[in-house]
Amino acid sequence: MTLLHPDLVHEDLGAAWRTARPRPAGRHLDTAACSRQSHRVLEAAAHHARHEAELGGYVAEATADDLLQQGRSVIGGLVGMAAADVAFVESAQAALVALLSGWRLPAGTRVACLPGEYAPNVAQLRAAGLVPEPLPVDGLGRADLDGVARLLATDPPRLVHLTHIGSHRGIVQPAREVAALCREAGVPLVLDAAQSLGHVDTDLGADVVYSTSRKWLAGPRGVGVLCVRPPVVAELTAVLPEPPDVPPLRAFESGEAHVAGRVGLVLAVGEHLAAGPDRVRTRLAALGRAGREVLEGAAGWRVVEPLEEPTATTTLRPPDGVDVVTTRARLLTEHGIVTTAIGRERAPGEMTGPVLRVSPHLDATVDDLEALAAAL
């Protein structure tokens, strides 16, 4: 029986999302790792793959040009940019690599980022010869705006890199306010929206936004997006520049691309818009609150996030002596519940120990969350 929660709004979205997808084998509470694609997205990607087999890969890609351009426009709209500001890449990490390889900042350039920055992002910054320095934060790891303002006024870095929502906890950073401070200081803001595009508002004034298809937008794996405003694009140098009549950022798109996946992402973004982004965000936030209420204290597990944090992601600290990796495996094999075990290496500058991450999408119910609490 599906239990209703008084604050679990927009039940019609949950029902529609559920109907639009293959029936899950268990309880999928792992959107922050990889979401479930709809029938239409799966069919669109398969249809394009068949076209490649029938017409040839590059001929099929040409037939999808208009659709992909519409997708760039819609994705640009979600982050407050234009179609010309959007490039398709293979993942969020590929987007960061493409950005840094094109920016060609001098070795030793200072980049401010959160102490709890995603470790692979820090590795990419260092691989590019950049020097990550910590942004001031509060006790939750949220950017301290007064401290950020002081840093930008007294010792500004070359750029600020901000992960909007971490992969290790469901805390939303005040990206709009940080963007305003950066704009006033003339410091570009790069926003990692891998966990926020399709989850919370991402039209916040950042100079660069990059993300992935496979999480909250529920598109295919192997696709990402890099969105860059013209002043930063003007600082990028492509290995092979585009012709004058093509937006220069397009030079950072791979010519050897998973075009079927890009087509699927465009369909997924269309479904997100049809559902209503505001309604999606409201329901996801309600699911997050319901999850924290149900899971706090279950079998001694403790919730990391504040109850009212407007995300659907909840992370749980284990009781003493309980192994998170073993628990995650037991939940999957014995109960069919999909979650993620997060080790301290994910964000070593902030995490003190492992956590279990729970990240439902629109189709989740309180019954799913209560089943997880009981299984713990």
C-alpha cells in the first residue's frame, strides 16, 4: 500500500513519472548516482541508433541537428543562458576537463572552492596546474557569504568553483548570492550542477554551469553539458576552432559523440519542462523532508542534513560498528533497495566518516522510505 504524507505534494507527478518508466526491480532511491529513464527517452535513443545503422552515423546525426539545437536552447534556459552558450559533452567531469583545457590558465593560478569539494574536481584543478584554496564555510559546509565577500574584496582568486549540491550530502549552496558577489568583484563563478540541474533552481547568474544527463534530469548515461557565458568563452582557446558562422563553444563538443544519448537527453529535458520545474523542485524537497523525518534515528542511523533542506538527498551516518558498504550491499540483495555508500575519500576536506546516501526521485513514496527505515 502506498502511504501518503501530508507534506508530499504533487502526487500526480509521482504517478505520471512512475507510469512513464519501466517497472523497477526493487525500490530505487539512488537518483544522485543514476536515475531511471522513461520509455520515451529509451525509445528516442534507440530510434536514433537504428537511424545510424540505416543511414550511417553522420547522416543520422545531421537529421537530429534541429532537435539537438532545440535541446541546447532549453538547457541554456534552465541555467539562464542561450543555445550558443551550450555544448554537449560526455559527462560533468568531461565538461570540467574541456573547460580547463580551453581556459589555459597559468600554472599556480588560485581557484577558491569549498573545503568539501568533490575530490575528482580538486584532482582536475590540480592536474591543470591550478591551486585550490578554501572558501569560508559554516558548520554545515555551506559557503559563508560574509567570509566570501571579504575574500573577494581583499584577496580575490582568479575564479571561484562552487559545487551547488555535493555528492556526499544534500546541502544546497547559496549559489545565487555567491554569483552576485563574484560578479561585483569581477571574478568568474564556475558552478558544478551535476547534483542540482533538474533538482533545484540553476538559473542563478553563474558564468559557467556544467552538469550531467544521468542524474536528476533522468537522461541517458554518457552525456553531459557545458554552459559558458560569452565573456568566458572569449578567454577559451580551442584546439580546432569552429568556422565563423558556428558558436565558438561548439568547438568543445566531441565529434566522436554518443549522439543517441544526446537525443535522449533532449527528450528527458522536454519531460522535465512538461512536468513543470517548479512543481518538480517542490515535490523533491517534500520527499527530502519526508525521508529525513522517517529515517532520523532508524536503527541508530542519524541524518546529516537539516530537516528543511530543499533537496531530495539525505545522507545517514551509521551507528558505531556498522559498516556502510556492507549495509548498502545488504539493502540491495536482501530488500531490493538501491542506495549509495559514500566513503570519506569522496570529499576528504569535509567528511569525517562514511555515509549512506538516499536520493529518491518523483515516483518515490513514503512507503519506500519506511521500507528503507525498517530494513536498516
